[in-house]
Amino acid sequence: MSSRAILFSFSLPSPSPSSSPLSRSRNHPNHPPSPFPLQLLSRRRGRGKVWADVKSEKHVPEPSTKYQDLSLHNKVARAGLDGDDDVEEEAIIGSSPWWQVFPKRWVIVILCFSAFLLCNMDRVNMSIAILPMSAEYNWNPTTVGLVQSSFFWGYLLTQIAGGIWADTVGGKQVLGFGVIWWSVATILTPVAAKLGLPFLLVARAFMGIGEGVAMPAMNNILSKWVPVAERSRSLALVYSGMYLGSVTGLAFSPFLIHQYGWPSVFYSFGSLGTVWFSIWLSKAHSSPLDDPELRPEEKKLIATNGFSKEPVKAIPWKLILSKPPVWALIVSHFCHNWGTFILLTWMPTYYNQVLKFNLTESGLFCVLPWLTMAISANFGGWIADTLVTRGVPVTRVRKFYVFFADNANSWVSWTCFLLNSIEPHQFSCDGCFVYDLQSGN
């Protein structure tokens, strides 16, 4: 019977001189030469093609399970031998769902973003609801101003106290307390209004107490969780939550008032805070060191690129207040917040009572500046992080943003009010440009 030549491929471990069939046939007297001479044509990492002269039917060897699918095994093995932790991490991450390897620090940032979204939703709903409330309770402009300002009585009290408290017990506890506190105060606002004006003023002041601790608590948390190179980006996202909260509150409040009455605004917005609070308790931690589920590589990244400092036991107030940069920031924020809160509080009333827009139109026109502000804040934060990454000093970036934003705000504001004296509708459009320069930094 004539022999046939068959070409087949199979996994073959790298042969050693003492283990190959040819060497055994030559070196051992009890092993005669093989009747089937083998010629190795090619071999790549133990895989080759072999010619064989056989006198039987075609033979296809069964695949060896020993050498199947070794890509992940080889990566991990090389990591253990060579000390390359990145290979092992890459292999493990590649085999995990995205939600399990999503950076935990950005989970914290998103939760802070949603907290500030609720913060401004609960704050601006009074700016819309005050219109039907003043008509129902026959309030004059002085009383309306008293109700609007009562929020800031409590808000002012807890700004500094909230920061000290967050340094003492942790930002998770303080921010959680603030959200649930102002949410309950929001829900109780319609009840307080029916009881009388003094009760309403107390409820609004209590709401300000809760929102006053939010900003220092958030800064405390992000300073521990977010590396320096990502800090502008993360703060921009959180601050955009405030602006989107204004957009959401001003847009949905007129609809809820028309459909269900003005108390529904406070009941619905306040209830969202309780949902957020339950998620916050289960997911958040004040520091990466307190999170048992944090992956080691992310913990190392945060520790390497963040500022680690011992907690301050005694605050050097005299030293702080003697620094010119501190007073520069105080003056800058005073001027910025003066215009911001006046427009946030009184813009719907101005549109309704002076320009004679209805409730829905007033809310929609008020949305435009805050919507643009939310978009530009994230864009500005990305630019700031890019500049810092490319070597521009952090202080120089911050100074440029504060100077440009505040001065441009003043120039555009004057232009808008001059245009407003000619065409009232112009103000609602140019309001976008007033605030889109307030980049989150």
C-alpha cells in the first residue's frame, strides 16, 4: 500500500534534547529508529506543523487541554514572576463588568453632584411658589422679601460651622445630615405657611441651616477622594449640579403648581432627598481609607496624587485672616453671590409682576442662564485641569479664572441692563452670557 503525506497542526510543547523521540531513538540502544521520520517545519511558542508518513487513515490528534486558552493564565503568571502588577490588574479588570471597576472616587463625585442638584431644586422652588402664595395669603412686597431672605439667616450660620464639623466627624455624616435636614424642612414648608408667617420663617431658616453645611462638607470629601489633577473637573461637575438644580426647579415648579397646587412643589422635591439619603448611607465614605470595598490600585492612585495631611486641632484664625489672598477670595465671592442670589430669588417675580409674563413663561425664561452655566462650568473645569496637567501653576490658573469670570460678569451685566432698558425681552436671552463665564473651578 502506498504511503500518503498528511499535514496536520497541533499544540506541541518545546522539546528538549533528552525528551524528543528522535534523540531517544539515537541515544538509547533499546529504541530502534522510528519507522515514521518526523520533520518539524515550523514552531512558534510550542505550536508547529509536522509532516508524517503513515500507511493508515488520516489521524487528527485531540486538542490538549493543558495548553488551551493560556492568555489570561500567562498574564497573571508573568505578573507574579516579573513583579508586573499592572498586567495582573489589567487581566482582572478586563474580565469584570464595567460597574464593578468604575472608579469609586467618581461615584462619590456623582453623589455630591446629585446632592447639589437637590439643594438648588429645594432652594429655587420658593422663587416660583412665592407668586401664588403671596396672592393666597395677601402678602405685600416687604413680607415677600422677608420670606425670601429667611433662608439665608440659617444659611449664614452654618457655613463655617459645617466645615469645622466635617473636619471633626467626617464629610459623609455632615453632608448626609444636611440633605435630610433641608429635605424635611422643605416638606414641612406648606404646613408652616398655613400655621402662620413666623412658622414659615423658622422653617425656611431651618432649611438654610441644612444647606449651609453642604458646601464645606462636599469640599472636605472631595479633598480626600479626588487627586489634584482631577479636582477642577470634579468640582465643575458638582457645581453644575447646582445650576441644573436651578434649571430643574424653575422648569418643573410651574407645571406642578398648575396641576396640583403650590404645596406639591415642596412635597415632591423634599421627598427626593430621602431617596438620595438612603443611597448615600450605603455607598459613601468620608475617606478612601474608610472604604473596605475600594480597589487597592485606586487607593494607591488617590494616596499618591492627593494631599495627605493631619487633621487640624486648633484653627489659626489670626493667621488665616491676615493673609491677603483670603480677603481677595472673600471679596470676590461676596460680589459674585450678591448678583447670583438676587437674580435667583427675584428673577421670577420680576418677570411676572414687571414684565407681566405668566408663571410658566417666567420659569422658562429663568432657566436659560442656569442651563448655560451648567454646560460652561464643566467645559471650564476641563480646561483648568488640562492647564494644570500641562504644567501651568495651579495658583495662576485659579487667579485667571476668578479675574476673567468676575470681570466679564460685571461687563456683560451692565450691557444686559442697558439693553433691558431698550427691550425688556433682551434680558432673558443675555442672561445666558452673564453666567456662562462662571466656570466651575
